[in-house]
Amino acid sequence: MKKLFIVLLAAFVFAVVNPTNSEAKVMYDGAEVVKGQTGKMTFKKDIKVYRKNSDGTFESLVVKRNNFFKTYDIEKYDGKTFYQMGQYRVQATDLVVFKEVPIKIRSSFYNNPTYIVINRDGIYNMGYYGKYFQDGGIGGISFLDTNNGQLLKFSESYGGEGLWYDKYPGTDLKIAETISRESNVRFELTKDAGGKSTPLNEAKPLTMYAKGSIVISLDTEINGYLYVRNGLEGNEEQFIWLPVDLLKPVGDK
């Protein structure tokens, strides 16, 4: 029994010291990085952060200075920046110290990443809010290290020549998985939903579609949205994004 215990103990120690590849952690700046994380932040003094409940009330949480917190989604509009810290939303101020996880590390969690511009201030010539792109074109995607983080460059073709345009800061980009879907499949909406021009939860709908509307899939799903066209005869054809979890496949009618 004692010999068996020693063998099991040795196996346990080996497993802890030598984790399998599937359990390997992604590390940056001395801390583990997880999928969807944009960076980490700390505060220069103890402050309260807030979250809004579904009933309209607010809850507060006191965060201690110099403690690090993972940040996820980022919003930028009206010259302001907001970080999502779990369920709590924090506005960037002089009391907030944010450190970005490089885009290249963030994208390593995805098999086929799509990069979506989330800056609502419209500071780019071509990088408007909701614009999305993937690796491709003449030069594809490359990463540029700077003193303030990492930039992403994307090359497209114009008249047969490659052109670099708009270097995107990591905090202006949301990264999401791109999933290839079967095209020309008919779906029915299970509840009212807004069709959007970009696969972002925060984007405003272009058109409202009623429960029971029929749409036809194209070939792409991004960030939980399926790219579709409306499928009813007599309607003006539209190409939009609808939430996947509100779509039910139906047979031919």
C-alpha cells in the first residue's frame, strides 16, 4: 500500500509540474491572460466602482489601491474610455492605471480571429465603428510594438497594389471568433430582433425584424451573430447580422 501511495504521489507531482499542453497557461507581464481579456488595471487609491442591475438600481464595490484586476470589453465614445471589470464598468481617469495585453497575445486564443473596431469617436479615415477584418490581402495582418502597447496593421489591395492604412491600437479593437457556416439555410426568428450592420452587441439596429421572420444564412458567424439576408419574397433584400441564439432552422416552405 505504501509503495502504491508513493507511485500515485509521484504521478500527481509530475502532472502539476508538467501540465499538458491543453492546460498550459498564457502568461504576460507576470500574470495569466484569459480569453477575452484586453488588459489589467490597478487604482492609485481605494475607490468605488459600480454596476447597473436589471431593475435600474446600482451596486457598488470598493476596490483597493495597487490590486490588479482583469479588464475585458472596452467602450470609447465622446472622448471617454470605459473598461469592463467583470460585471463592473470603470471610466478611465487619472486614478486608473491600465496596461494593455498585446493584440498578438489576445488573438492567440482564437482559431480564426476577426478584429472589430469599437472606437465610436470615428478617428480613422477607414476604421469606422463596427468595421471588421481578418488576415488577408497582399500584406495581411502584422503587429507593431510601441512604447504604449501594440498596434495592428491591415493591408488591402487597391488597383493591384498593396496599401497600408490606419494603424489600430489594441484598445480600439474587439477580437472575436469567425466560424464558417453553411449558406442558404433558412432560419426563423424566435423573438423580435434588430438586424445590425456589424456583429457587435452595442451596435444600433438598422431594421427591426418581428418574431417569425424568415432569413437565409450566408457563410459567416462572428461574435454570436450570423450574417443573413431577408428571405421573404417582395421585401427589399437586406444583408444584416442577427443573434444566432434567436434563429431556428426551418425546412423549405
